[in-house]
Amino acid sequence: MTGVPVLRSERLTLRGLEPADAEVLRPHYRDPEMSRYFEADLSDPAEFDAMMARRLSYDGPAGLGHWAIEYEGAAVGVAHLRPSWELPGGVPEIGYALARAVGGRGLATEAAARLLGYGLGELGLPAIWALVREDNVPSRKLVERLGFLEVGGGFHYGAEHRVHVALPGTHGRLHHVELWIGDLDAALPGFDWLLGSLGWRRFQQWRHGVSWRLGPTYLVLEQSPALTAAEHDRLRPGLNHLALHVSGRDRVDALAADAAAHGWTPLFADRYPHAGGPDHYAAFLVNGQGFEVELVATPLHPNG
């Protein structure tokens, strides 16, 4: 089973599921109510063993997988964040189950919230999906409390389910970056090409500046009248470079190949594409005004 990190919340510890957890959790699953919203009857020892074996044999993208939920030092449930077995494209799906013995204390919400924050915030997943049975009113209310949006329904896991999705919020994320530049006219074509190639679009333009926007974030290039120097020096205190995600290594290669025609010069060309390390695929470029950008290949599969 692929390793997952230990996650902690106010009252819970979520840690990687282990074979020994089967015997700890088995008594909880003897309660038929634990299987009320599942396709299998997990009070049946054979069905329970099969469920645990599937979880323990998981082998998927790093950082995703199955957790045991511990409360007051004992395992009381399981949770997962892994590629969906039901939705297409291997999108990440969240799930959780806690013993009825600890019900009514908000622990399921706490566990799901911690896993959601880990997936969207720490892993940087673009979305997390949840499939909730039509008749599972408590879970439907839980995902609504956590900000999931209901986007449809269908027959999944042997029953009708509602499909919900959670998207990253903006709290704590980068709002904008403002670069002051000595010659806006000279720098503008290169930034227009680069940012346009990455999906940014012109946002605002005024006498001394231009901005581009991608989602909730924007980038400003301004030749301010308040400038105290004409040139940017990336080796002095202050901004060294901008680093931008690029979807896949092929697109990094294509941008690196086209950069010279748009006023960008490669940096560390003798070590391309691993100047940032053997596991880091990126192009480093600098323009005529001394501004450096790093184009980082992002895996096409979330966290894979």
C-alpha cells in the first residue's frame, strides 16, 4: 500500500491504514448500521475482510490512499482520498466511515474536513469528489457543510448516488503580484506571449501598466513614475523570479523552444531541463530587463 502522511485535527489522528487495524475495527462493523449505505454487508466477516484487503492493497499516486481514523488513541473508522473507482478519469474521491459508538460528536465532519484541507491545500488537487447515496441524509448534509457543490447523480456503488465536488477556495492564496519595470514597452511583448501561452488574459491596462488574470490571481507589470532605479537586478534583495505551472513536460519543451523569438533567453541551458534537481523538470528564462521566470512541468495526473 502506498504510504500516506499522518494528519491531525483537534480530536483526531488520521494515519495510514495497517493490517492490524482489521481486528480493531471488526467489532464496530458487526453493527449492521455500519453497512446501511454500502453495497456490501460488512457485518459479514468475509465481506469485511474483502473490504479491508482492497484498502490495504491500494497502490496509486503518492500521497493518496486510505487512513485509519483514531479517536482517543483507538481506531474508530476509516477514510480515503484516492482515484475514484466510479467516476471517469481517475479523479480524487473522498470517503469516510466512523463507528456508531462515537457518533453524534461531529467526528465525521472533522475527519472529512481535515482530509479535504489536505487534498486541496497541501496536495494542490484541482477538485475533490464525493459520491453520497440518495438516502444518506446525514452525509449529504455533511458535504454541504464542508462546501461541496451538488453537480448531478447516477447509479454508483450499486445504488443511486448524488455527485458532489469541492473546489479550492481563495483564503490565504496569492491575490496578485506587481512587478515594477524600467521599460514597459520593451517588456510587454514577451510577457504577453508567455502569459497568453499559459492561459492568462489581459485584465486591465492604464497609462503606466498592464495586468493579466488567471482565475482569482492577477499579475501586474508597471512602469511607475515612483521608480527609483531603471533596471531590475534579480540577484539583489527582492524578487528573484516568478515560477509558473505548465501542464506537462512537452509544453515546457515547446515554450522553451519558442522563448527566444519572444525576447526570452534561457538560463542554465547546459542543465536543461533538470537545473532545479533530478526530479524537477523546468525551463528557466530571463528577458532583456533581467526578469526571470521558471516554467515548471506539473504532472498531468493529480499528484501522480
